Amino acid sequence: MNALKIAVASGKGGTGKTMVATSLATSIVPEFKVNFIDCDVEAPNAHLFLRPEIKETQPANIRVPVIDEDKCTACGICVQICEFHALAKLMDRILVFPQLCHGCGSCQRNCPEGAIKEISRQIGSLKAGTTGAGIQYYRGELTTSEPMPTPIINQVKKWADPDENSVTILDSPPGASCSVVATLHDADFVLLVTEPTPFGLHDLKQMLGVLSQTGSPGGVIINRDGIGDENVEKYLNRTDYPILMKIPYENRIAFGLAKGHILSEFMPVYKARFKKLFQTMLGRINGGRSR
Amino acid sequence: MLLMISSQGDSLHSQPSLRFGRAPYFIQYDLNSDEWAAYQNKAVMESGGAGVVAAQFLSDHETDVALSGRFGPNAHQALSAAGIQMQTFDGQYETVQDVINGYKSGNLTGVS
């Protein structure tokens, strides 16, 4: 088996991404070598459930430009090139806005005067450890007030460097923006978690739009089944995306999660359900590959 | 003396915009000649850095004073570096013309 990446995403926040991701990871270890990456770098929370022992921490830096005023002729090429508007030409001087910089290096490579060098700027940190169950755990943390999560997501994914025969579970941030795309663009399967409410449906549609662009196979878990209405199910029945599991709205689930426990551990019936879900996803991935 | 006012529409009768970088239009007004022109703000569609793009636009149009409801931190830094004065107005001004009159009579709030 090649290294496998499964991303858990949602669109709407608070639908149960981390509940699903931690349960899935816990259900298939140690049968499979499991890496867990918390890509919600603005508010990572999977460690509250997995309780890893953190063994390694390293800074997450990006390279930002510094202008050598002696060499700069204020030609403005760097300003035109920068996609992120991190540079401006004002009063015949180039001004850098480091918080807008994605660290792509285009300005430096295209400066005809060699007037741009890059320095490291720390925007967060990366952490790694292992859980009691033997899951390799990674997370990125964006420093408070820093606006740019995507470089950290890319770095923590690269750092985890999954090997052959491993399964990597990516716990995505909510929403359908750049940070979500950075998390799941190279996933072999995207597991979407939603709830049967108008808000859940609205954001689910956005996520299905993202998947149609990335081309990843996907499926849906309906959490808090029993609340809201039928429209999520009706909608999905008209698409190619299967409903892979329904998790009912139950007090005992809420109580267990609120204590920081993992669903598949405090309700072992879910361990079997998540194992089966994993096999279903494997089947869909391999089916897609053979086509 | 060139003013640039953030605006919801493309005329002096338009409602002024309380946002700078994400304002749909900028109205340029020349205090010496009373001539004016409307520009679509291209920064409004940017995913990030709208304030910097808008400030660059004002600088390229040799604006002396920027008038808006509020300037974000990047816009503020860029406009300061460009030597463009900033003044703010609140929601009581109904049209861009009212803002210009308010500026002329010294009723707007200066931003340092």
C-alpha cells in the first residue's frame, strides 16, 4: 500500500471534524501505521483528545524580503509581481508589508538590481509527538495576530513526511478557504462532516465545489442526525458523493466529548463502524485509481 | 490640492464608504478647480492586501488627502509612507459632497 492521505473537512465549523478524525485514527491503529496532522493551525484542538506527548518543537518561519536601499532604483517590478500586495512603491521607495508576504520569493528572483534579500520571520511553530496508542502526532500553531495560516499548514505536512504503508489523517480547519485547500489538495480521500441544517448544507455545497476542483474522491458523514431537516440527505442523493455514516444527536456522545474522550473509545461500537468506514474509503480510492 | 473620498457609488451624490481598502469607488476631487472624477477601486476584489493596493492607487494619483470612515493598519502605514494625509468621517454624512463640505469646514477628524 502506498502512503495514504485522508483529509477530514467540513465547511461549517463545529460539525465534528476532530471527533471524526480522532475516532478514525484511533480505530485503525495499530493495524496501520497512523500519522495524525492537525492542520487547523489557528485553533488546533485534536491534542485535547489524543493527548500526545510532544517530543519535538521547531519554529515555522517564512522568508520575507528586505530592500537594499542603496541598490534599489524603485523601478517597481517587485510591486507588480507580488500577488499578495506585500510590496508598495510610495514616494519612490519600496515599502514591505511582512504580514502580507507568503514567502514565495518572486520579488527577489525578479529584481533586476539584486536589491532584495530575504530574512526569516517566525509566524508560528510546529510540534510533533506520539500518543499512547502509537499514533504519530503533528500540529502547526500560528502565532496569535499573524494572519497567514497556509505556510504553516504546508510546513507541518512536509515535516510529517509520511512513509510507505502509512495512513495520514489530516484534520482540516473549518471553512472552504485557502487553508482548507492547502490541507486537502493532495488528499487521496476527503471525508466531509456536516450536520443536517440549512447552514450545514450551505457550507457542504461549498466544500463539494472545492472537491470538484481538486478532483479528490469524497464522502459525507452526517453528524447530529435527527436535528434539522432532510435537505442535506436529499441534496446528496442527487450527487455522486455517498453518505458514509450517520452519527445521531445524543446526550452521551456530547458528554463523552466534553470530557475530552474519543468517540470510538467511549462507545466501542464506533470503533467497528470507523474500521468499516476506512475499508469503504480504501475501496473507493482503489476503485478510482483503477479507472 | 487633491482629495480622494471612499465611496459606495460613482458620483458626488453617492453614499460615502466607511471602509477604505474595500470601498467600491474612489471619488477624486480637486479643491482648486472643483473638478472631480470617479474611479472603480480594483482592490475591492483582492483576497488580501486591499488597503495597500488602494493606498498605492492614491499615491499614483498624487492624492494629497484621503477621506474615509476608517483606515486599516496596512493602509495607514502605506498612506503615511506616501505622505498622504488621512481624515475620517462617520455615518452622518449622506453624500460624498457632504464629506467634501465637511472637509472644507474642518469638521472631519484628522488621523495621525
